[in-house]
Amino acid sequence: MESEDKHSQGHGLVAAVDLGSNSFRLLIGRIEQSPMGEQIRPLDSLKEGVRLAAGLQPDGQLDRAARQRGIAALARFGERLRSFEPERVRCVATNTLRVARNPSAFLVPGQTAIGFPIEVISGREEARLIYLGASHALPTDGQQRLVVDIGGGSTELILGHNHDPILFESVPIGCVSLTQRYFPDGKISAGRMRRARLAARDALAPYAVEYRDLGWEYTVGTSGTAKSLSQIAERAFGRPDLDLNILERLTELLVEAGNAFSPRIAGLRADRRPVLPGGLALMHAVFEEFGIGAMRYGSGALRQGVLYDILGRKAGHDMRRITVERMALNYGIDREQANRVGSMAVALFEQVAPVRDDDMLSRRDLLGWAADLAEIRDAEAGIK
């Protein structure tokens, strides 16, 4: 890590803030030249165990305690980011704030606390960014791979080749939500694990066939659940890679312990213990539903993807544009119709919400991509 006074210089630095459903994370990196082109070297990181999803009430409201935990974490992040220019910081929020009925109750004070806009991204945008981060931590080997990211409130599944995502989806089920539903008191039994796994399989089933048809050479797990399970497996069985046998043995170990806080569960951070039962049941379901043979852990994920997305935009290689164009080509959309809709949307926007000239290009891009994605949605649904 480098000292904070070096951070304050701000030369070549970029920062990603990931407002996850379980943890908030800040990653600061430096843009450096390499024989492979511009790369990002991580310099500093912060993690806060906010457990935002635990504050979602049955009516969809995000409770005051969870909001306060999150705002306090953002204020601490803001201290580190005080010298950063706005274009060098991107703050993204994921599933909990996608589904909360009162997101503004958090977003307005949260943006004040950190000093930068907070963007609530879609599930597919989250999946795209996760793959971008994962791919930069993996070899450029030309093989097709499946990346699985189990988060607090959603699970992202991405098929990709080198740095290019091919198929990506976000399933609204995660380790926090599954734990709250089936293990609310922290007690673990074989019956509860089975019911949690079956519920997860039901949520995953609509996506499995398309992924299986396309196929992949190997599977990578990213983020906290994959990392925690790999660490426990290595301590308990001497094997960091996961397979169905290891997951079944981990389930037996957890059921025998009766709760995730037992000393028998070694190699696990304290902040991961409350969500371990749901994470393990969900990972087991992913293996069964998608027919995965083995999974390795990969260190790149959402926050690394956000940094590389900032880098791409600065270099003129906006991965949002590339991804939308690739999807449009794959689905064979009516390009003339998409262009007409996009042009009309831009014209209407300029009439009702004039903005500065330096903002207009990005606004036109967003509206154009929205028109393309609407055509892609209709093509996917078979709407003529």
C-alpha cells in the first residue's frame, strides 16, 4: 500500500466504490503503462461490513439502522477520495438499492457523505463489470469460461472469452437473502440446507439451459462467497478448488457444527460467518443446476471491473458501447428502427432537459444504447 499523501497527489489515480448488499468496498488504483498497454495497479482498499440487505423490511423499505451504517461507511470512504476529480471516481450500488422501495432515503445523504454521485446499476451491468474485473485477473487464454459471482442480494453468471462477455445474467438471489429466509436464527440443519438449496435451484433454473448449450472450458468463482468457501475447503480438506464432493462435505461440516460460528469452521473471516449458510447452499445449487465439475477462485470482480471501465472510457474504448453493439449483432436487431427510436429520444430529451454541451455526448450515447437494448429485449422475447 502507498501512503495517503501520495494518494492526495491524484496523478493517474482512479477509484471504484462498490456498494454491495453485504459489504461496501473502496479500491484505489494507479494507471500505469505496460508492454500490454495501460494497466491498473491496485494501491489501496477499504472494506466495511455494512450488511445493507439485512435492513430490507418485508414491505421493501430499507430500515434506518442499515441506512446509517452505509452512510457512515461512505463518509469514511469520502475522506480518502477528497482530492479526486469526479471523472476518476465511480460509485456503483447493486441489488439492495435496486429493489428497495425507498432508495432516495439512502442515496441523497449517501452522496453527500462520499462527495460523488452514486449510480444504481442494473443486474446485467453488474454482471458485465464483474466479468471485466475477473478477466483482468485471469490469463488471456482463448478459452471460454463461466464466471460465477454470489453476492449478498444477487448472483451474476457470465460466459466470456478473454475480455469479452458473451452471455451475462443477474439472478435476484444472494447469500444474505437466502440466509435470512432459511437461517434467520443462525441455526443450521440438514433440512434447512436442503430447502435453501432447492429454492436457489428454482431461481437459477430458467437460465441454466442456455448456458449449458453454449458450454465452457472452466469455471471461476469471484467475490466473498467463493473466496470463503475456498479458504474453508483448503483448511478442512487441503483443497482450495471446489467441486460437488467438497461442497457436500462442507455442508456436512456445517450441519454437524449447528451454526456458522463454531470453532470447527476454520479459515473464515468473522464478517462472513453470518451469511455462510446461504452462500454455501447457493453455491451448491449453482453447481447442480449448471452441471459444474470444478471451480477455482478468481480475485477480480466488480470493483476491479469498475476501474477498468473508467480506464476504457478515458482511452475511448467504452466497454458499454462495445457490449451493446455485440449484443445487437448477436440478436440481429432492426438497426434502422433502433436509430429512429434513439434519435427521437434525444430530440425529446433536449427539449425538456437541456444540459451543458460537455454532458450531451454521454446523454446521446445512453439514449442510443437504451434504444438498442429495447430492440434486443424485444428480439429476445420474440416480439415483432
